[in-house]
Amino acid sequence: MTPSGEGGASRELTREAVDAAIAEYRSIGGPAFRKKYNFGGARDYFLVVEGDNLDSKAIVGAAYAYLPGGQALTAKDFSGGLADAAGRLIKLGYDVLSPGQNADWSWDEHVLALDFYLTHRDPVPGKPSAQIQGLSELLIALGKRTGVAMTPKFRNANGVYMKMMNFRRLDPEFKAQGKSGLQRGSDLERRVWEAYAGERELLKAQADALRYAIGDVAIPLTITAEDEVEYEGEEGGVLLKLHRSRERDSKLVRRKRADVLKRTGALACEVCSLDFGARYGELGEGYIEVHHLKPVASLGGGGKTKLSDLAVVCANCHRMLHRGRRLRTLDDLRKAMSGAV
Ligand SMILES: [Zn+2]
Ligand SMILES: [Zn+2]
């Protein structure tokens, strides 16, 4: 039997199985464990257990043997990278560290850091301060929730303080005092600064929504390769995950579909009129996506959703509403479509 088929690598891993593999690793030691399961030395991500760094791939490979009727995976069953062994561990709530580099600062992290900077800039708290430590802990929590590559130095006080100095170099108020900040910095710092410098309220609302999302463990925040390519900006990354969590098949979403069906006699896209039942026959009957019309940041984290906050749209139009830096309105998208050749 090949382990990569059904019942192999595609099976859902459980915490019980991983914990059993960890226990075995600790009882027989790393070298014997890797030899038994045929894994080389840890060149990949580390699973952190009580301060020890364990080889994430070997643990995951062995954990499959602990599933009911399961069979261990070998190194060649993993394509490598975070999305694979380490990604599965992160999904189950384990702490995983990269032996290599920390992920680059994301747009979302810059939003949290800039909100912090503008709140605390006069003067920027020192490295050992509780405020800098607090931001560091928040960013580490975000890193764990989104599953990015993290080393033991990920967003530590040094790195966070450095980011403050990089923002200061862009700060006209600071320059006006005849001082100049660091000369070097990233392009993203500048773009985030420019996006929010004149929009303090929006920045705060987005930072609040991010903090809310980080704190609510029920919202899946793992960033996939697709997210990174498609989205950058105000309704991308974590806020897009938060937005989607509101559009998932909840009671309200089902009520919205029923309401539209009752009122209009069909489930047609509010932008382009596509009706899945008419287009795909029986297969498409009853299918339509539900889109939340309000940017998540405007809802201050939680926020109660009303039926009128939702629209029914086809999958294509839904994508296009979310594409780009800001959430489009249905009207904007209708105009974009009528303008298209
Ligand atoms: Zn449509
Ligand atoms: Zn949406």
C-alpha cells in the first residue's frame, strides 16, 4: 500500500497521534527515532515541545503510524516546506520554529506596528519596556496563528524596536525636530505609512480587527501561498480570513439565501445575475455565495451582522469584490463590468 493515497498522507492527523509520536521520540531519543522511521537529521522546521526542538517531519511521519490502522510516512512523502509537515502541526496548535529565517514582515504586522508607533511615538518606549514586549507577544501570536516561518528570535524586542526606528525615519514630525531616523528600511514600511498616514481612524479600526482575529482561536488564520499572491492590503491577509469567517455557512447565511429565494424566486448573483441552477442544472441548484458588504474593520472586531449587510454573489464576482487593496462595492463592480469590453 502506498502511504500517499487515501489513508496515507491525505488523512487527517490528530493530536493524540502526534503526542504519541512525541512520547516515543522522547523515550528512545532523536537519533534512534529518526533511524527507526527513516528520516535524516532535522533540516526542516522544528516542533517545539517544552523547550526542546524536535524534527517536525520525523514526528509527523511517525504520527501516521499512531492513527488507527495507520502506517508511518517516510521523508519522501513530504514535499517539504511549511505547508507540509510543519503546516499540519501548526494546524493542530503546536509551536513550530524554522531553523532558517523568519518570514518577512507582512502587511498586517506593519498595520499593528504602525498603530503602535503612532500611539506611542512621543517618545518610542525602550526595548525592555512592557509596551514593546506586548507588541512582540502580539506579533508572535499572529505568527503562530498564520503559520509563518519563525525562529527563536521571531519579532523579539530588538526586531520590534528596530521597526519603530524604521517608522520614525518616515515620520515628518520627527524630521521636523531636526532629527533623522535610520536611513534604511523596507518598501513595505513606506507603502503602509503612505496608506495610513492620513487615516488614523482607519488604521486603528484595522488594528482593532486584527487584534480581535488573533484573539479568536475559532477563526482559521493560516495564510496559504494563494493568499500571499492574491492579497496585500487592507482587506487581505488576516482581515480577509475574518471576513470569510463571517460568510461561512452559518444560520444567518442560510437565512439570507432563503430570504432572497423567497423575495425573487431565484438565487441569482446580485452583480452579474448568474444563476447556478440555470447555468449548471441540478448540480448548481441552491448554490450561491454570500458576501458581507462591510469591511471587517468597520465592525470593530465582533460586530453583529444583519441580513441587509449580506449580498448573494457568484464565485467569480465574489473574488473580484475582494481583489485589490480595498473591498469593492457591488456598484463599483457592476460599473467595472459594464465598462469592460
Ligand atoms: Zn456574478
Ligand atoms: Zn466576501
